[in-house]
Amino acid sequence: MNAGNAVVIDNLSRHFRSFKAVDRISLEVRTGETFGFLGANGAGKTTTIRMLCGLLSPTSGTGTVAGFDINRQAEEIKKSIGYMSQKFSLYPDLTGKENLSFYGAAYGLTRQEVRERTAELTDRLSLGDFIDRLTKSLPVGWRQRLALGVSLLHRPRILFLDEPTSGVDPVFRRKFWQILYELAEEGVTVFVTTHYMDEAEYCGRISIMHQGRIVEAGQPYELIRKHRSENLEELFIDLIKNRETLNAEA
């Protein structure tokens, strides 16, 4: 693996019988980068991120995450990353603090480390008013913030976020992204999937995915200039239309 890259994948595919959820994609994500995986629901983003997190085996292709091979070292990858899924892996009948304690132990942290990290993350993520409430009673936005805290407990250097702000208001999304920016400034690699155009603009680089393939990748505003689009939304629509036209002609 290149020392400057946190993620490298080459011709990665995942098929479910005859359905090609991910079809021969290649990309590199640099260490400390905020990288956006942009695409509509069903484009293959979640399947890709699950392969990168060691949760799903590729059908074909190769890749490394944090220097570990996604085909052979899934357990090492899981220990090295933070992962926040679309469906939060939180226990609804535990309080926020109890969830953090449970996952801290699962990550192998000592009780003292769990206490220290819980205090740090409670302060950083402004969870003080919610940390002792049952998770099922929290608004969606605060559950998301708690889930982010869980994914950060063991100080991962690569953070995978799958549609992390789906279902929350724009103000909360901006606050969430402020936290992600702070993490990136500290050298954490942030890999985020989204279908929100405004979120994609926050990323240093993006890839646009459609029907299992990456159709374009680069810095958002460079791509807008390259394709002479007015904005990222217009760029996305035009690229998808062009791809569908090519597919229809093939």
C-alpha cells in the first residue's frame, strides 16, 4: 500500500447472483482526506463500504484499508477503523453512557480508558444533556451523534460513515459536518456515503456512483468546471443521464 493512501481498491466487484451491485470499481483515498461517495439509493455505495469495512466479501477484485487486505484481513480492518452504518448499531434499552461502555469493552478498552473517552466524547459531541437517557428516547439527530461517538471510541484513523445524516434537518447536518472537519484536521480519514448534494460539496474529493459503477471522480468544483455545469446537482443529473443513454445504446 502507498503510505499516502488510507484506502486503495482495484476492479472491485460484488455480485448477488446475476445482479452486479458493485461492478469493477477502482479508487484511492488519501490519508487524512474527506472523501465523498455520492450516488442515489441503490447505486452500490453501501455494498462498497461494507466490503471496505470487512463485513462483506468481494466477488472479485483487490483492495487495502489501513494497509490490510480486504480479501484476507477483514478482522484486522475491523479493529483499525470506525464504522457508522445507516441503521445505528445502538442498544435502544441502554442509555447513551451504557452504550459507550459496552462498545468500549468490545473494542478492548480498559474501564479507565472507557471512562476517559466517554468524558471526552460527551464534551466534544455535546452529549451531556442526553448521555444518561435511554437511547430509544433520543431524537434521530442525537442518536446519530451518539453513534458517531461509539465509532470514535477506540481512536480510529479511518472513519467510514454510511449516510450519516439521513433524516435530519439541514442545520443539524451542518453541525455534524463541522465535527467531521475537525476530525479530518486531526488526520483522520473520513469516507462518507451520501445522496445529499450539499454534503458532497463539503468533501475534498468525491466519486459519483451509478448502477454499481463509478462514473466520475475528483474535486467537486473541478468536476463542475470540467463538465460546464452550473452546480453539483446539475452535474450529477447530466452524468447519470449520459450514462443511461450510453447503456441504452450498447
